[in-house]
Amino acid sequence: MEQAHTRKLKKKFKSNLNKQHIICLGIPDDYDYMDKGLVSLLKNKVPQFIS
């Protein structure tokens, strides 16, 4: 998700988010489904946000 996606979510679903935390990984939307480069980026960035 890019910052633009975060802004769109907040604008469209403002009343439903109710202080929910949205995490933006800063990964451009330039990858195909299951692209190896994307999978590698996700494996490196996501673990710090989940427990």
C-alpha cells in the first residue's frame, strides 16, 4: 500500500475506522500477483507489524 491508498481509505471509510491503525508499507503498486520481488519485500517488511 502506498500513502495515496491510505488517504483514500481514510476518506472513504472515515466513520468505520474509529481510530483503527492503518499500516502503510510504502510498497509501490507496480507488481504482478505473487511477483517474487513483491513477496521478498513483504517477507522483509511485514514481520515487524505482526506478533
